[in-house]
Amino acid sequence: MTDRIARLKASPSVAVKEKLDYPVIDTDIHTNDYTPALEDFVATYGGAKLVDDLRKAMSSRRRNAENSSGKDWYTQTPEERQHYRTVRSPWWARVTRNTLDVATYHIPSLLAERLEEQGSDYSVLFPNNTLAPLAVKDPGARQALQRAINHYHADLFRKYSDRLTPVAGIPLNTPQEGIEELEFAVKKLGLKAINIAGGVRRPIKAIAEKYPADQHPEIAKYATYIDFYGIDSEHDYDPFWAKVVELGVPVLTHYGSQGWTGRSSISNYMNNHIGHFADGSEAFAKALFFGGVTRRFPGLRIGMLEGGADWGARVYIHLVDRFQKRGPEGLKHYDPAATDRALLAELFRRYGSDLVRGRSTEGEQLIADTLGAGYTSDARQPAPEDRNDFAAAGIEKIEDIRDRWVNNFFFGSESDDRTIASAFNSKANPLGVKINAIYSSDVGHWDVPDLTEALAESWHLVEEGVLSAEDFKAYVFENPYKLYTEANASFFKGTRVEEKLRRQVSAHGARDARDARDVGDERRAPQPRADGSAGKPVEISA
């Protein structure tokens, strides 16, 4: 107890939290599994074979890319890395020097105790092995392993559900697989939030048919594309999104893009890392937007973590800009048929005779010589139904973009991320909106060497003028609260968040009663409704 009190007094985040009159909700804490306990639990689901699958899945994540001889990056020579273009894998991604934190991320009771030191009232947990089963190719084994891991985490943290909740890992190789695991996680295990990968890598069929994977494994490894579940998917994921909304589940993802073009350095991890979560999540979010998923499911709430919030503002701005230029009205400026042929020919005769030098300016020849053959009257043009890239999203005005981008998506920003200022820049963001930035501390990874510093680092942004106090409240409380409760109004029932909000309401009510008594003979006062508007006068006891 003495150690705990000393730690609380020493925590800079506790000092910040004492200034706040609202709860702090952390949307992103990473925990590690104590391997023997996890393996024992997995064995109850599928015996030694399933434990082997778990070990292989975890090993495949560490190996990263391998060449045909089976060597990974660390066992290859520099020459081999050049020859095979083996992407540099992440290394030393977890905290080690701070031994107390090492234990904290492995022991649920210690994490629950130290949440006060971290400065949070409630945290959503992402065990690092949550999506390890995605590396298992056999669907049956993948399902069994995913259920085992979700069940293990549900049991492990159930005792601390007033302040901690782990996510359920949901595989989405097919919509049906996702639905089955979603229902099991929510209905059987009682889990409240899910973690998905932002895409599924699939073979390009034309290449796979010509070079079968069993005969050409090296080609099959690279002849793939990523299915982001929305636009251009070979599966209809609408039944899965419908089930998500029906069950009231917020969707969360840490989807990265290391290894993609521009993030495939064979020597430098930081070159591959900076911005990769933002790029991966952007691809996922745009696929849902342009595929019309957020139009069809306005109640869908998705939090994309670790990538910052500035990209959410940037894409929103670009969506509005592009719609104004490339929407149905804007496209009229670029229609090949819109060019006045006679006027163009006259202008060339009047001002461009030196350029023409005797060439014909009649008919479509001048169009071909200036705009290109694709703009002549006999050139093949996109069919009318293929000209509107915003059609599936149902965008008819820029307010629709706001409603289907800003309302559905939430953007996790780490505690020291100064780019968060873009999210709250209502002057730059169209229609004066602020993007839903959410507190995503990422404690448990190398981004946060000391658990007690995360909230304090965020408060420094207020002290330096990067954020206003109002925006800070939205960042650490209002936006996370909105993410979870707009998906599930009962998400915080029975938690410290609910308890703290109830105490605040009681305190405000007592203060209002005291203020009313101070009025003297005025015994009636208007009471505010939940929406903040004035209500009917009610009797106030003396």
C-alpha cells in the first residue's frame, strides 16, 4: 500500500487528472500474455495441435519476410537482403528497461491497480496476441485458435471489468467467419469491442491460375492484393457490418502498411514505420466510404488507432475538394464534348498560326493534337454510370461527406502527437467541423517508455497552446465516450466512467439546489433538459 501511494504521488499523470472534472478514457493499452498460461488455455480448445498452431502463428509474425532458403532478415547478409529485397522488420518494440511496467503489462491485477497512475478511469485493452490467429491458413484451426484466445482474455480481465475491457479479435477472411466469431465473442464471452485487421491479402486470380502457389511459392507470395472489405471486394461484407450494428459493437483496428511500396526499406525500420498506421487505416476507411458502407450503416462506429488524427482531417478536406471538382457537377468542366470546337479552331487561327504551321485545324484533328486522342468525338468514354466516383457513397452535397466520414470514424492519437491540432482546426476543416480524435496512449509499446507519463504528455499540448482545454476534454473523454456509446448506449454501464458521471451529476444537482436557496423568495427555477435547453419550472425544496 505504501508503495502504491508513493507511486501515485510521483505520477505526473495523476497530477493532471486531479485537475479534471470528467473521466479519462484510454482507447489503446497493449498487454502481453504470459505464454505458459495462454498455451495451457489453448490446449483445452484443441490440444497440442492447436498449441503448435499458436506457436507457428506467433513465430511467423517475428520472422517477417524470408527468402527461399528460409533465412529471415537477421540471418541474411547485406548482399542477400539486397538480392531478395527483404524488408527490415520491427525490432525492440516493447518496453524492457522499466521493469515495473514490464510486469504491469503481463499481470492484470497490477495493471488494474496502476490504472490510476496512468491517469485513466477506463481503458480498452489490446493484447498483443489478439490477432495472431490470422496467420493460420486452415479456417477450422484459425477459428478454434481465435476463440481460445478471445476466451482466455475475456476470463483474464473479467474481474476488472469496471475499469478494463479487452477487445475480441475477429478474423474477416470471409463475412461469415467474421459473423460467427463476432456472435461468439459478444453473446458467449460478453466482450464489448472488437479488433480487426483493416484488410485481407488475397491472391490475384489471373496470376495464381498461371503460376499455382504449390509450384511457384515465391511468385504467389507477391502476386496479391488487399481486400479492404468495402470497395472492389470479392465478398459482400454488408451482413457482417449489419451484425456489428445489431449487436452494438464498436470496431477498432491497428492496421499498418509496413512493406507496402514506399515502406519497404531493407535496412531502416523507422523509414518503414513513420506514418504506416495512418496509411493503412486511410486505405481501409476510404474503401468503406467509397464503397458506400458508411452510407448504408450510419450507426457503424470505427476507431482507427495509432495513426494520429491529422490524416482523418486531411482526407476529409480532400474528399470535399475532390467532390467539388470530380462530382457530377464538377465533371462537366472536363467532358470532352464540352469543348467548343469552332471557338478553339478560331483561337488557333487567330493566335496560333506559328504553332500550326500549315497543319489542319478542322474537325477533330485539332482536338487530337491538343487534348489528345482520348478527347475526340469518336473516342470511347466511360459510361454514365461509371463517371461518378461518389455514387456508391451516395454523396450529393458536402454535408453528406461530413455525415459519412466525420460521424463514422474516430482517429486514435498518441499522447505526444502534436499533429492532433489538425483534427480540431475547425477553420480549415470544411463546414467548421472537428475530427473525432480519441486518446490512444499506446502504453505497452515503445512509444511510451513510462506508463505514468502518457496523460501528462497530452496535457503538455494544452500548456503549449497546441490544444485548448475544451479540445483536450473532447480528446480524452467526449470523443471516446461518443465512439463507444453511439455504438452501444450501455457500454459503460457498471464501470468507473458511469460512476464518476453519476457523482458529477449529483454534485451539480446539489450545487444547483444551494444556488436556488440563495435566491431567497424565488422558489421556482427552470431545470435544464438533457439537451441543455431550458425545461419547465419545478418546485425546489427549501
